[in-house]
Amino acid sequence: MAELPRFLKIGRTDNVAVALVDLAAGESPVVNGIAVTLPEPVGRGHKFALKPIARGENVIKYDMPIGHAKSDIAPGMFVHTHNLATNLSGELEYTYTPVASHRLPETEKGRFFRGYRRADGTVGIRNELWVIPTVGCVNKLAENLARECGRRTGAPAFAFPHPYGCSQLGDDHETTANLLAALVKHPNAGGVLVVSLGCENNTLESFRKRLGSFDESRVRFLKAQDDGSEFDQGLELLGELAANAAKCRRVEIPVSELKVGLKCGGSDGLSGITANPLIGRFSDLLVAAGGTTVLTEVPEMFGAETLLFNRCRDEATFRRAVAMVNGFKEYFLRHNQVVYENPSPGNKAGGISTLEEKSLGCTQKGGTSQVTDVLGYGETLHTPGLNLLTGPGNDMVAVTVLAAAGAQLVLFSTGRGTPFGGPVPTLKISTNTELAERKPNWIDFDAGRLVKGGGTLDELGEELFTQVIAVASGEVETCNEQYGYREIAIFKDGVTL
């Protein structure tokens, strides 16, 4: 059996390599026939220099600059935040320079999953009961109703508490109400009970109008301040919803109607080598089959945004993408925050030194396909292909807005691990095998096998595609579903596109 690689030079022009295992001081990795000696240990996911890098010179990874050297760096030296600084600053002007479309991978035609066709034509992959408060004052009522409904009927019932819906102004209030309305109409819910207090800014009457047209057989409304027992009334309404949902049956649905969110959290130095390229492969496969994927986490596009901009299908889409990125930078500046104060402490511990480096790994989740649309926060998907969605890097907020956009499930890569799950199935993909083995109750798919001799990108991409179809068909529950990890979070003072 061939010896597994201990390090990797990713791009042809890179002047650093990445340790795939912990490397000891004194080791002499050989790259392109040239040996460099490590004067100090280099941990898994971290970088070491392949050649002399002068102070001020760019450090290259993924064939792109990830910052510049703060001091002279000799071959073999450990490269991280102590000697590497970002090149990024504030808002930029961009020029639309479209690149030729990549050839999408061949995918088997006629693939199906088994989902729920709703009366409005949308498709769900679950048939759950959701209890959604219009305001934080009724959070516990919502949670108690979901718990008791589940106990009495045996139907899967979930509440999604949040602290908002009142004492908000202008766009901030609109953002909250629009996001909640989008969740109410999500096709994964076989029935939704909207619970209000009765005196909040987000009134039940205005919220109902905000929904526009909706399937009235799947939605009920409860105002807690009305006469009578709000708990008994809520249970009665949930009973009606449960009875309606029980009539729904799974049917064959073309995979072209699958909408999948793409997210990463707790990234490490292997994220851009294993899990994110694997998700990108999945995205290309689904897009090739006529389906829809959606990439968010706008601040984690900074430094790699031009790679996405130049894949926009036309100049109008490009302009919306630029507005999305610069709008998020304005959000930081408006609050007197450093635009590029990222990555997080956990990212740094895992080997990521600058936001450019994080972004170049993060955006690989979008694969190679054309960007077909750009959505504002709280807007819903309507264009097949790869979409960009306004949202922050925060895990809870990002997964929530992906679900609100209409994603029926989310692929979530992680190098350090998290138990978190959103309102839709959140399939966790580990960047390294050690995490998958250490946290099997968190991780659904081990992408670390890509550097362990456990399969090629094509092979694991097909395996992941098959697993997604099984999850969508209800044959497999994700770990977040099995352990009840379901939450939402709403972006406060959100940016607009």
C-alpha cells in the first residue's frame, strides 16, 4: 500500500505547503524534488514555506495571494499569523471579467428522490409541524405547544423561538418579519402554527398580509391575548394540522427540484482541501442535473469574491453580487468594525491565518458552475443553478437564512466540529477523519478520506450525492435531527442588497 501523503502543495505557483499530519521539527519534506527542513513543528492544517519569501512579498496558496510576509521567511519556516498579514482593506471597485463556463460533470439523468409535493407546487423533504412565534414574548408557549403536540399525536413538532418581533424599527423590523414569513411557507413543514401575543409590532394581522398567498390547509394562527386558554386553543389547531399532514405521502420528485444550502463553520486548514471541494463537487453535480444550490456567508467571500463575480451569468447578476459584497463591508464600517478582522480564534488554531485564505477555501463550496442569481437577506430561491445569498458567517444566522430562502437541506462542512443544526436537515461533513471518529454524533460524512486514501473527489462526490438523496427521501436522518439540534437565529440590523 502506498504511503499516504504528509503534506500538500495545492496550487502550481504556491510558495507554501500544508501539513496533512503533524510534522516534527527537523523533518525534511521534499516538494518538486527540493527538500526543505522544518526548524520547528508544523501542525496538521498549518503551512510552511517552500522557498524564501521576503518581507512584503505575497504568500501564495491556491495559486492566489493570501496576504504578505510581515518579515523575511526562510524555506521550511512555519507560516501563520506571526509572520503573515492580510492584504485586504475596505470597499473596492470591480470590473466584470467573465470567464468561460466550466464543463459540468456528467450526472446520471432521471434521478429522483421521494418528497412531499405541496398544493402550491413546492416540494418538501420532511412533513413536520412547526410552531413559529411572531414575537419573543410567546417563545415558551410555542415550545410547550410543540412538546405537548408531539407527545399527544406522535407527529414530529418543533418550535423555533427567537427574541424579536417587537421594539424594532424600519428595515430591522422588516428583516425579522420577512424571514419569519419565509419560514412559515417552507415546504418541509406539513403544518405551521403561527403564535402571536397580540400587542407586538409584528401584529398577527400585518404578518398574515405579509405572507401573501399561502396554502391555508397548512397554516393556522393563534393570538395568545384572545379570550380562553391559549394553550388548549393552540393544541386544537395543531391537532388539525397534524391530521392534514398525516394525509401527505411521499412521491417521486426529480432531483432538479432539490434546493441545497452550502455552509461551513469551525473551519481548519483542511477545509479548502477536503470538505469544501467535495461540497463544490456535489454542487456541480446537482446543478448539472438541473437543481439549485445556494452559497451565503458574504464576509467569507472577501478576498475571493472576484472568482465568483467572474462566474456571474451576465453583468446584471455581477452588479448585484458586487452590491452584496460592498453592502456587507458598509455594514462593518457603519458599526466602526474592522472589515477584515477574521478568521476566528478556532480558525487560526486550525491553520487559517488570514481572511483571504479562509475565503479561498470557503468559496470552493460553490464548485465551478455559473452564478445564476444573487438574493437579498430573506428572499427566496427561484433560479436553478448556483445562487449567492446575502447573509453573515454566523452559523445559526446563515443556516436559518438558507432555510428561509427555500433550501430543503444544508451541507455544512467543519474542521473543528459543532452539534448545531438549523430548521432543515443539516448534514455535517468533516474536513478530517479524526473529527468524524471523535464526534460520530455530530458528523454525517467524512471528507477527510480524500487525504487518507479513502477515495477520489469523483468517488466521494458521488457517494455524498447518494447520501443527500437518501436524506431527502427520508431514508436517513442527519445527526442534528437524531439528537434534536434545531435552532434559528435572525440577523439584527441586517444589510440590504
